[in-house]
Amino acid sequence: MSDKIEVRNIPAKVEIHQPDTAKVGQYNPRSRIYVRAVQGVHQLLRRRMNMVFMAVFMILPWIQFNGRQAILLDLAERQFNIFGLTLWPQDLTLFTWLLIIAAFALFFVTTFYGRVWCGYMCPQTVWTLIFIWFEEKFEGTRNQRIKLDKMPMSWTKFRKKAAKHTAWWSFSFLTSLTFIAYFVPVEELFIGFFTGQSSALIYGWVIFFAVCTYGNAGWMREIMCTHICPYARFQSAMFDKETFTVSYDPKRGESRGPRPRKKDPKELGLGDCIDCNLCVQVCPTGIDIRNGLQYECINCGACIDACDGVMDKMGYEKGLISYTTEQQLEGKKTHIIRPKLLGYFIVLLVMLSAFAYTIVSRIPLDVDIIRDRNTLYRENFEGWIENTFTLKILNKSQQDHAYIISVEGLKGYKFQGRKSVIIKAGEVYTLPVTVSADPMLLKERITEIHFIVQDKNDPDVKVKEESNFFNRI
Ligand code: SF4
Ligand code: SF4
């Protein structure tokens, strides 16, 4: 029997969220979810994590490292500077590996603790929470917001809406500018933007990302999570009966129903759920977790906090909704260490180690050898054989360096061209050289040779690049 949990797609009970005017199957911008604010340990953790995430995002572009912007993904110069490390298009495989590692990290976390990434760290969730916070500040609680939206336009309504949208737009522009500061030097960007000196392209991108942020976090919100993000669709492939997900305990909760606080529910034939609907009202995706595991659930724990508050007030034990596993709900033991989770962990560890080793042992120098394609060889006036090459030497570091050039694999060769060059940080130096050899010493028509480019001050920074030396036929 498969240990996968069957995922059922149960339509959310939307009647409590939708204004009466909403028509089924038809998009209505007013048929959105009015999320109720909730306090609790999970929401506190979420807010703290969101603050850290936001602080890191906003501050990083302003940090300097070795006199440069610490993180600058300079697309125009085709180089990514990350805390002293410069990555070039030649290092694209590193980015590919980074994405694969991120995917495996996500698989590992999801297998262990469900969609906690979505609930706690996904930028979509973080920005949505901030936008909801603005909404609450200007328009009030959930019930006040519903009432406000049903009201005809008035000066009060206009003022509240205008304040909210001004805050949303301001934050969207700040987000957009900060995001672009990862690609354009931060001071140049901010000064240029606010003094009207930035290019039309920069203004275009800032407006584009601001509109995306405003639309996403202000209007689309859960639509992104439930209808667009592909992650929600394939998460069931990672879930098993040992995965911790937010679940309602039906054995304890049913039969649900209201009751006087002082009455024993057992006497009334009721379970612990008082059917207050709070868990639904606080849910950012508008689902009822009591219907079982649903792909819309982002594992944020808001319903746990809401329900724990209710349980507290009723004098019942907390945990009617909790992070638990199918095994626990069936009264069985949860096995945290299991082959699938272990497999993800080992793969992740191996990939992370390989990635770290590649970064640490990476040589900030690249050499490309281009042979003269028109003349394979030439005979000079001494009767020696000459081959001409062009060396493209790329200094991938963030400092200027002096390099020494030599050739290996050719007996008694002569070298015409510069044997020592100083190359600026990030510069590609084109060096034409001619290598000549005595034909009496050449045994083959083609001799394999190596060009060696070595840092004058750091012999460990050395690149050996293969080429061929052609003799006459
Ligand atoms: S059901 Fe609970 S955990 Fe899932 S998204 Fe809604 S509030 Fe968050
Ligand atoms: S918050 Fe708890 S008690 Fe209230 S409806 Fe939800 S599960 Fe039942």
C-alpha cells in the first residue's frame, strides 16, 4: 500500500469571505479574502522571520566589501560580485548547481515539515503579510474592512483607501528600487532615480517591478499560491505519512458545534470543536483545515494559533489543530528518520560540500588560446618553425594582478611577445604571441604544448591551457 497521503481538492467555503455580489465562476475583484489578524506563537515566529528576511533584503545592497558593493549582479559588465568573489558567464554552471541545491533543500524541508517555506519565508507570503498589515492599519479589523468595502463611497472611505494605496505603492517602489539595486550600483540608482538622471530603461524597470509588487501582494495574494505557483501542485510527491503538516484532529474535534462554556461537551455528544470558524477567518488562503489536507494550505500555522486561543478560552487542551503527521493522527508513532528524508539529506550534503569546495578552490583567472587559423605554421629566415597564437587572459578577481606567461612541452623554443603583463580587475587582456622551434627537435607533425599563465605574486593562481604546435608537413 502506498504511504502517500491522498490530496483532496476541496473547494473552500467561500461564503464567509465573498460579498453577496460575487457571481460563481466569474472573477470579481471584490471577492477576496478578508484575513483576520491572529496572535500566537506561530504568528510571532512568522513575523520575526519576515522581519529578518526583509531587513536582509533591504540592507544587503548598501553593504560595501573591499571598497565595492558587496553584492552587485552587474549584467552590463557580465560579472556577478558577491562579497569579494566575482562570477563570470563562464561560471554559469555554479549558478545551475546553486539552483539544484536550493531545489533539494526545498524537497528536504517539505518532506520533513510540509510547506513551511511557503508559510514562513516565501517572498510572496512575506510581502502579502506586510500589505495586510498596512490594510489593517488604515482600514481596521477584518469586520471593519468588510463593512468598509460594502459601504458606498464617502469621504471617510476614500481617505482610508487612498492612505492604504499610497502606503502600498510607496512600499512597492521601495521594494522595486531595492531589488534593482542588486543589479545597478545602489548610490547611482537612488540618486539618479530621485534627481531624474536615471535612464529611461531604469525608470521602466523600477515601474515594472513596482507594479508587479503592488499587484502581487496587494491584489493577487493567495491566487498566486493556489492557482499560479507550481510548487503547490507537486508538493504531494514529497509528502508521506510521516510529514509534519497542519492538521485538524477529527477524532477529538467531532462532532463540532456551539455549546455553553461551562457544559461538558461529552454530555452534549460534542467534540472539542465549537465551530466558531476562527480557523477559517485567519487562513490566508481561505480554506477550512477541518476538511483535511488541501493543496492550498501553506502550513503557516495561523489556524493553530486561532484554535489554541479558542481552546484556552474554553478551558480545553490546546492542539486541536497542530503540526502533526498522519501517523500521529492515527495513533501511531512518527518516524522522523526515514529513507526518503535521509536520501535528500545525503544528496544535499554531498552537493553542498562539492559546491563549497568548487568555490574555495576556484582560481580567479581564465585563459583562452586562439590559434592563427589562416597560417598553421611559418618558416622564418633561420629555418625555424613559427606558430602564432592569441591569448585571451581574464583577470576574474577584484584587484589588478601581474601575470607571467610561459610555454611547456616544446624543447628549446623561442617566445616572441610579452612574457609578463599587468591586467586590471575584471579585464580581458588580448596578447598576441609567436612561438618558434627548431624543426630538428620536433619529432611529430603536431606537438601538444601548454601555455602557462601564473600570478607573479601568488604562484597558486596558475592556469595551464592546452594547444598544438604545427610542424611543416
Ligand atoms: S489552513 Fe491553516 S496552516 Fe493552512 S494556510 Fe490556512 S491558516 Fe495557514
Ligand atoms: S478555531 Fe478550532 S474550535 Fe474554532 S472552528 Fe476552528 S477548529 Fe473549531
